[in-house]
Amino acid sequence: MSTLTDHGDPAAGAALHAAFPAATDEPVTWHGDVTVQVQPAHEAAVIRHAKDKLGFELFIDRFGADRGEDSEPRFDVITILCNVQTGKRLHVRTTLPALDPVCPTLVHVFRGADWFEREAWDMYGIRFEGHPDLRRILMPDIFPDFPLRKEYPVEGQGAFAAPRRAIGGNKDATDGHVAIIKTQPTEGAQ
Amino acid sequence: MTDARTLDVEVGDDRHAEAMMINMGPQHPSTHGVLRLVLELDGEVIAKAEPVIGYLHRGKEKIGENLSWHQFIPYTDRLDYLAPLANNVAYAVACEKLMGIDAPPRAQAIRVICAELARISAHLLGLGAYAMDLGAMTVFLWTFREREAIYSLIERICGARFTTSYTRIGGLERDLPEDFPAKLDAFVKEFPGRVDEYEGLLSRNKIWIRRTQGVGVITKEQALQYGLTGPNLRGSGIEFDQRKVHPYCGYEQYEFEVPIGSVGDCYDRYMCRVIEMRESARILRQALDTLPAGPILNRDSQDALKTVLPEKEKVLTNMEALIHQFMVATDSINAPVGEVYFGAENPKGELGFFLRSDGGLKADRLRIRGPSFANLQVLREVLPGHMIADVMAILGSIDFVMGECDR
């Protein structure tokens, strides 16, 4: 067994669950990492509590993940926090539906969440409500798709200026809209 | 800097200086790669700064989902391409955490040597380029002299100077060559004197001090809010080093100090890096003196046999090993279903890998947390109020690399 199994803080996970018994699930510890599952609407409040009351002051990471086209809920948003005094980590995970994944923003709790949320938007099309400037960050502004979604092919779809339908979108890629929210099941995608 | 902030922008009568937008980068020499800064200037003073990134995006996370665990190792070379060995180590340890295996003690010690060589090499480049951006050409030439020595050492370790791909899950690609300890010993003996030379050029240099002290102050609060890690976080006065709080690869066996800044300005970050190089040399010395003998690949358990590649020399001479290699490379890795995160203390900060596995040979999600991504975001709070010439000082002190920022 690997020696790296003491990264998480089970006590903090339990404390977080005790503070928000309705909004969070029992913390799960796996290979040393402690993950608390939380409902999207309460995510910001839970993370603020972890930051202000439990000492998880250092923002480490926030990113999306896709469980596959057929999964429901389909998307995860995972936030990793760190307690600089103890060095322990805490993972907070929230799940979002396949259609119109929306999650409240975290920029009011950690200003650094800004770029990380833009990246999750850029890659998965997860919309962060209340984000001050939700634009693409790594992909070009005119890119039509959300490339880390599972149905997007790894080799890409050729030159992205060519007219075609956008994956995860319901509009033609060339009509000037870049950020297209998926509002109905995808047609014509892979 | 207070002078700059209080500059009166009125230019007589009722005329006001107009805000000017300028693009710095993506080809500006002080942006070290392809960072673009959109600056809004009020005369010489920066009113607003917006870093624009993504010019080096190569879709590594997507690629990672489509390659086997081992196949992704070469891609980690190109994250922080100034410290590829450290990236290799971080990725291998993350995979081992997922799969629940360990590398043997000798491999762990060699990994520490690799990571510390990478740290020195990355800090040398950061320091040299930083000084050159502020007009001190000599430092750059001198640091490259030592970098050359380190690259020769790295070439002895793994045959490549730049794209090392040296680690394997559960161990290393090959053992150290016989002449390596002597060569590393010579380097470690010489290196502290070389750091004295750089410090002689800079640390008490009046121009250097005036360009860096009190410039680009990052407060503790900002550092935590923006998720700064590495020397940038420690420069702001927060004592946090993965090697101390969560030792991996046996860092707990080595004695070293973690330098902490007091003000959080460019000078503090510079000083942190300089001291870190000295401490890295100390770790190298200890790792070299206590280097254990033994295998470099884990052969302890049935799980390890299914996950870890056999020794390369055996593969080339022994049929069973060849079959073993084939099995591991094609289909026998049984990564458990689950997700782990591991962050390593890399030269630029915490390089983290979040691995989600649904079993089998590939990652379901391979998230790379590049420290430079977080470190660059703080620029929009730090730059406003500074003169435009201070941008170079601040950029150099953040010491970013776009490879891991854009991924």
C-alpha cells in the first residue's frame, strides 16, 4: 500500500457534514483523500464554512469532470482545498445534470476560483451562475465546442471555422455564437 | 510605489491623460513564452491588467483520457518544461497513490535526486532570465553555466537532456550509471560557491534592490485566495511546503530548511528561490550519501507485478520479461475504480494530478493542476498601480512557465 494515504482530513469532512447534514452526504475516504459530496445550491456556503471555520484557507483547485453522455447526473465540479496549518486536504464535489449544468460561482469565497471556473466552462460548458466574466480561457474565443466532453473526439473536428453543428449546442457554429448552452438532446453529434 | 500611485494624471487645463491600452506579449521577451498581458495605462502607471492565456494549450487533459497510464509519462515532460524530471516524479507518485503501490527505497531516493536537480535547474533559469529582464546580463550567462552541468547530469541519468520521461509507475526506467555519484558529488561540492557568486552580483546590488524591494507585494490573504503555491506562496510569508507537510518519496529523511519571506515583494520571492537552491544542494548531498542499494522497480506483490514494467535489460534478453512487458503495456494494469489527487512540490509550486479511474488501462479524467495557472491569475491584482517598467520585475519574480499554465 502506498504511503501517501494521510492527505485527507476525515475529521474535517465529518465536521462539514455535521454542519450541513441536509446539504451534504457522508464524507467518503478513499486512498487517503476525503471527499464531501454537496448539493450545488449549497456548495458555496459549505466551502465558505470549510474556509472560515475549519481552516481550509488555501484554494488549490476547482475543475469539472464528465461521467459520460449517458450518465445522469453527468458532470462533477470538484474543489480541492488545503489547510496550510496541518497540510490536510479536503475535496468538495458537486454533481450537475447533463442538460444545462449550472453551478453557483465560488469567486465570492475564493477570488482565485475565477480562472478555474472559466476553464470548466471552456472545457465542459458548465455555467457558473454569478461569475463576473465567464468567457473561454484556454480555447480560442470562436471555438464552438466543449472539448473535454466525452463525445468530443481527441483528434478534434478539423478546422473549427468550417460550418457544422456544434457538439453540446443547438445552433450552427458559424452564426457568431460561441458559448452555446445545451438545452436539448444533441443532434448530429458523434 | 506610493509615488507612482499618487501621480497626478491631469495635464493642465481640463485635459486629462487618456487611458492607453497596450498589448504586452504574446511575443514579448519578458513574458517567457506566450503570455499576453492587456494593460490599460494611465501615463506610465498601470490602471488595469488582464493576463490572457491559452496560446500554448495542447489539450493534455484530453490526451490523458485517451492514453494508457504509462503512455502519458512523456506528456508530463512538457508541462513545466524547465523541470521535466520533477513532473515525471509527480505523475508517477500520483499513479502509485491511485494504484496503491510504492516505489522501492532506491527508486525513491533517486527520484528525490531528480526532483532536486530539476528544482535547481528551474530556479537557475528563472533567476537568470529574471536578472536579464532587469538588465543584468551576466547572471543569465553564469546560471546557464551551471544549468549546462545539470543537463549533463540529467543526460547521464536518462539519456535525454530535456524530455526525460524517466519515471515509471512503481519505479524508474533505469538505474543510475556507475559514474553518476561521483559526477553529482563534484557538482554538489561546487554549487554553493556558485550561488555565492550570483548573490554577490544581486543580493546587495543597489539597482537590484531598488527594482525589487517593495515592488509587486502579494499579501498573505491574496496568496491564499488565489491558490499560490511554491516560492510565491512562501515569499508572502506562509510556511507551506509539500515536502515538509506531506513528505513523499522519503523527503522526511532529509534535513532542509524552508525559506519564508516577510514582505511578499519581488525581493522576497527572489531570496526564497536562492535559498531553496542552497537547500536543494543540501538534500542532494544527503540523498547521495544515503543512497540505498536494491531494485528500482516494485516487485513486492501480485498487484505490483500486474502494474509495474519489468527491467528494460531483462526485456531485451529474457522471453518471460518480454511477455511481462507486453502484458503490462497492453492490458494488465488493473487500476482500481476511484479518484485520487496528489500534489507535488515542484519548482514553480504545487503540480497536482487528479486521477479518476473507472478501472483498466486509461484515466477517465486526468486533471492537471499547473501551479503557474494559479500564480499568473494574481497579476491582475498585483500589477495595477505599478509603473510599466515594474511589469518585468513582477513577471520575473512570479517565475511562470506557460507549458503547465496552458497545458
